[in-house]
Amino acid sequence: MSAGAGVVPLPYDAAMAGSLLGPEARAIALSAYRWMTLGRALDARMQGLQRQGRVGFYGAATGHEAVNVALGLATSPADWIVPGLREQLAALVRGHPLAAYAQHLFATDLDPARGRQMPCHPSARDVHYVSMSSVIGTQITHAVGIAAGLRARADPGVALGFFGDGATSANDFHAGLNFAAVYHLPVVFGCANNQWAISVPVERQTRSATLAAKGAAYGIPGERIDGTDFFRSYATLRDAIARARSGNGPTLIEFQVYRMTPHSSSDDPTRYQPRDWGARAASHDPVLRLEDWLRKNGQLDPELEGQIRIEAERQVREAVAEAESAPPPRPESLTEDVFVDSRPFVPERGE
Ligand SMILES: Cc1ncc(C[n+]2csc(CCOP(=O)(O)OP(=O)(O)O)c2C)c(N)n1
Ligand SMILES: [Mg+2]
């Protein structure tokens, strides 16, 4: 990638970054950069393949990488993620194999969901990443329900419900936040405000000054932060998760990000976004902002940066090649994992 020219620099010196990230700051920052580079490479490749008709659908998270990697790195294995539309990278950071995600994108027999979901809607039970629902707002009430279950079982996990700015207009937002506050549940609400709900700008979702301010109505602390700043995203999530885990109730975090791609492969934003949107978004590119910071702080040189990018592209290429050569789901898999005991159904259908 280019050397970060034109991006808004991250506002930290090394000591401040260290105080935000803790003693492992250097390792966390470099690891985050590797994951963010992988996410960027995956988005670029999959959007190209969708255009070639090789995958049916894709929704990129370009511009959301700092939040997603922070979510993956700040959570513990016991925690549960109930994603909105764009948190898939967090599942990979938590250990879901890229190969399995690619099988899902191509809806093969090795897809953990056996091709039953739209591409880009993974579920990753192995890492507590709940199947993505593109029904806007459901993530909020589902996360609250999971948090209530965790509490009832005295499980140390925290539920993290993620959603977009558009979801703050959905009924589930109000019901979910209220219930979570009243029952003081171990849940963190993450609103990835990318300033658009398809073609509707965030100014038309609300008259509130910020989306985070809405937490006050339910008695939940709300904070708006720069979600293109990995350091701030990580530290804010880590602290909110710790608060929930120690019994101090829910938090609402609004991550301000820029949607750097169309809403999905079915969208044409030139019909509704202002002409300067792309340039404004590019100046807040989270990958380039972290890259710029790592270079200035002596953690990245062009050689290492090139190695990281080539490695990310190689991983994506290999996962895609494997998935493209895998067979489609077997017809008999249709009733597998659906009924506790599918035997009585299968022979009847086959007759
Ligand atoms: C309940 C419901 N209403 C409408 C839709 C159609 N829809 C799909 S995505 C979307 C906008 C979502 O915007 P936002 O919550 O900001 O998330 P983003 O796509 O920006 O990440 C809408 C309205 C839906 N999926 N579910
Ligand atoms: Mg949005």
C-alpha cells in the first residue's frame, strides 16, 4: 500500500500508544496491522470475484478494519460475538480458519453452513461467532439474550452485539438497550457508524447529536470514538468488556468509520454519495493510518510492509483456490444438522 501520504495521522506518540495498549503494545500494533492487511486483501479479491460471477454476493468491510481487528483482539475465547453486517474479520482474528470462511463464501460442501446461507454470512461456532443475520437490529436483542444466558449460568463470557448506524432506528435497539440496562447484563453494544444505511445518510436516522448519546436514555454509558483509530478502538472495547465482565453492566460504543465501498455488491453509491466522499473516506483509511504510525515509530519498513502484503495475498489466493475446487453441498446434506434425528425424514423424501 502507499506510504500513508494524505491520511490523517494517528494522534499518539509511542508512550501514549503504550499506555493505551499496555505492555504488549508493539506486538499488538503489528499483529493488528497484519490482520487489517489480510482483511483488506480479502475484500479486494472477493469483490473482484463477485464481479466475475464466481461468488454470488459480497459485502466488504473496507474502512471497518480497525474496529473488527480490535474486536477480535480485545475479546476472550469465552466471549460471544453477535455480528452486524461487517464483522467477519473478527471471527478470523479469533481463530476461525480463513479456509473455512472461503468455503462458506463459495457455498461448498465444506462450508460449515453447507451453503444454506447467503455468501458473506458466516457462522463460526468454534470461536463463538453467531451466524450473521442481515435482519437489521436483531443482533442487539440476540446479544442481550445471550448475555442473560451467560449470567444465568455464571459463565464468565461477555456478549458483544454489533450493528450499524441504521440499526439504531430499529425497535430492537430500544428494547435491547433497555432490557440490558434494567438487568445490568454483561453485554457491550458496538455501533459501527459508517455514516450510511445503504443510501440513507446518518443525519436522516436521528436528531441526536451522536448515536452514543442514546445510551443515556437507558442509563447506559455511551461513548463515540474514532473507529478508524485502532489504538482507541482496542482500548475502548477492552475497557467496556472488562466492565461488563466484572458485573458493572453494559456500554454503548459508537465507532465512527467511513464506508469505503458500495454497501454491497448489489449497490451503486455514485447515485447518492457526494462527490468528495471517497476522498474524505480515504483520508481516514484505518489500514493506512496504522501503517503510517508504524513507519514513523520504527516498526515497519517498506520491506516488512511488502512481506506482510504478499503473505496476506497468498493466504487469500490459496483459500480461494481450495474453495473453488471443492464440491458443492451433497444433496443428502439438506436435512443434516436440521433435525436432531433426520432418519425418519430422509427415506420418505427419497421414496
Ligand atoms: C429489518 C430490516 N429492514 C431493512 C433491511 C434492508 N437493509 C439491509 S442493509 C440495510 C442498511 C443497514 O445499514 P446500517 O445498519 O448502517 O449497516 P451498514 O450496512 O452500513 O453496515 C437495510 C435497511 C433489513 N435487512 N432488515
Ligand atoms: Mg451504516
